[in-house]
Amino acid sequence: MPYYTKLGQLPTKRHIQFRRPDGGLYAEEVFGTEGFVGPTSTLYHINPPTQVIGWKALYSTKVEYVERDTMRMRHVKSMAMKSKGDPVTGRTVLFGNSDVEISVCAPSEPMKYHFKNAMADECFFIHFGSGVVYTMFGALKFGPKDYIVIPKGTIYRFVFDKPGAGEPGPRFLLMESVNGSHILPPPRYMSKKTAQFLEHAPYCERDLRLPELPMTFDEKGKFEVRIKSRDKVHSYIYNYHPLDVVGWDGCYYPYCFNIDDFSPIVAKHHMPPPTHQTFEAHNFVICSFCPRPLDFHPQAIVVPYNHSNLDSDEVLYYVEGNYKARRGIEQGSLSLHPQGIPHGPHPGTVEASIGATHTNELAVMCDTFAPLYPTKAALAIDDLNYPKSWESGWTADEREALATASTNGHANGSTRNGSVKKAATQTRAGIVEAKGSKPKTESRKESTKQSKKKVKPASVTGKRGRSRGDAPVDTWS
């Protein structure tokens, strides 16, 4: 909701007569938050929006968190989650607190009702799938890598397209501001006088996709609207189509923003994660780590420095790119690094990254200013070996495999050598074979050939010394 806009039919002034073709009055609704001093829009309905004919409580949405007194790094592999439910009932909360809930959903059924979250703004990230979300403000077409920001109280219904042959089914990440705050562009990107995006912002108004027609459905019948409120989902029945708005204007509405339209800010030296900030709400921020050129100082270390962000927990959702330089990380992985524990590059990745000039990483990060807790669903797909992946003492073969993985990564996360890929992703907790043993596979010969090719260290002279040219590298924080 960064700026004023309008769609459809409107009267010349607010709060005056605005009549339907049959002579009756359209029903005006002021739709907003914070007691008339927050962002609002004014909508005009065919039917009075107050008319409902029945309601009942359906199910609880209160999240149960576990291991609240345990502080450790976590890695959950969400691709192991089976498709279930519709785009609302199929949501599975993995991490959260009193400010934000982080869910993954892989719906297997269509929505046969409309939905309203009366407790939170919702920020979706569409990993796989395309379709249309029909809202009271109009239709939003979406596809892979789209953020969809839907403000609290908006009535909507997701309709996913049927996947083509060989395409993955729908899947999305969701962050809900359960503390009731709004998910907005960071204030430092906005003009204080006009709410216009400033020149240094990594995206602007032209990058946002706003609701379009069709918007108005003038139909009678029985229509269910499910409303999330008071930690429950309630079912309400309307005797008319809930999307009956003929026009609206204001600064409170849903929109789409594709992560590929984010313009990363690059620098001579490694920039901190706030450089990648995309949205923020009270007590949490959302960042986009996108493909970009890397730091260009002649002796730059392009992966993040070890850091202790003592006020934040950090969740990263890995979308695609060169994440093989982190052991065991895969597409759809979520890592959690809690406040109080330093984190940074895995052993061997700093040296392996020297000389790289770009990264093809793509990830979504949510940083919170209160501890995040896992759910039972998260524990069911938790990689217990993840904290051990920072241990030193790797074998020479392991380091060589890691270096090769970090320089040969492709957009789909694969490597050119199957044995290297295997070695770089195995953990030391009983999976990597004992020192001195030689696996009896044909790939061992290929791995030996690779290991003979010594990696030339980058020059530390005044020249750039980027011996690996444009090799991609993992630079997640």
C-alpha cells in the first residue's frame, strides 16, 4: 500500500449519493485500520457488506510451539512436505513467535470459498505455480517468484493454474504479521512528504503490479467467506457474491512484486543483510537475496563475514542458485540461525569464494527481533546434523569437493561432477566415509581427476586476481 490509486467507478466526492443503474444507492465502505488514522481505502458495493445470514466457528489456528528453551541452528527441508489441503487449510507453520508466523504450503485442492485474514497482513512468496488471486479490490495475476502482499481484512480466493507436464505443483512461503502490524516497504525507501519511492530504493512504483479487472461479481446465491480472527477460522454465509465492489480508491490494497524486479545494491566491500531489505513490519523484516555482481575490491572476500546479530533470529528460505557450498542445503530448505550464536560461511567457503565475480543465489530471508520457535511440523523435517556442518577438520578430499562445488554451481544447484556433488553435500556425522577408505564406484576416478587440478589462490597484488572469473558463489548471510 505505498501510494494512492483507484479502480472502477467512483463518485466525485466521498460520502455523497452514488446510485446504481436501477436507482438504488451503492453501499459505501471505509476500509482501514488504526481507528481512522491508518491507511484506508473507500469501496462501493452493490450490496450492503453487513448482510450475512449465518456464521459458525470451524477450527483453531492457535500455533503450538515446541523446544522453546532450546537454542541451536536448525535446517528444515520443506520439499519433503507432502501436498495437502487448499491454499488456506494446507498451510503448515514451521517457525514463529508473537510477531510473525512463517508457513509453507503445497496445496493439492482448490479453494471452494473466499477467505479473509482479520488478524494479520500476509506476505506470500510464490515458489512454484501461477494463477490469479481474486480479491475485493480486483484480480492479481501471479507466477513464480512473485511476492503477494495482502493487507489485513481483504477478502480473496486463490485459483492456481494446472501445472504443465513435468512442472512442480503449487508451493509458496507465507509470512503473517500476527502482531497486527502492516507489511510495508521500508520507510528509508520512501519520501516522508509524498510517500514516493526514493531514487536509492532497490524497487519503485513501476515494479508493483496492482489489482485489475475483473473486480465486480453481481451474483445471488450462497457464498461462504471464512474469516480468521481470535485464533480461529469462522465460516460466514453471504447471500450475494462477496466480490461485489464496483469501484474503490485509497492507499490500502493488495499488490504483487516479483523478486527478479528487485535491484540489488552492490559495493566495493561486502554489504550487510539490511542492504537486501524488501519489506518490514513491527519486529521483523523481509529481505531478498538476488543474483548480482559481487564486491569489487581487489582483495575482497565476497562471502559474509562471521557475525553475531545479537538482537535477531534469522530464517532463510532457499529458492534456487548456488547453495551447494552449504552442506546439505537444497531447494526449499529453511535455515534458522538464532540470536546469541555467531554464524557465517561454512569452513572452506571463504577461500573457495576468492576470485568470484557474481552470485546466482536466490533466497528470501525473515529476520525477527524476538526469538523464533519451531513447531512439531518443523521438527519432523529437521536436519539434526546441520549444526555440525561448521566443524573444522575436514579432509583434503572434502575441502577440494567443496571448492569445486562453490565454483561449478549452476542455477539449478547442480555440479558438473556427480561425485563432487555427493562429497560436498554429505555430513561428517557418519555419512562421509572413513579416512583412507575408497568407495568402489566409477565416480571415484572422476573425483581423483578433479582433485589433481589444484585451485590457484587469488592474487593479493594490486591486480584483481580473480582466477575463477565469473564463478558463482553462495553469499547468504
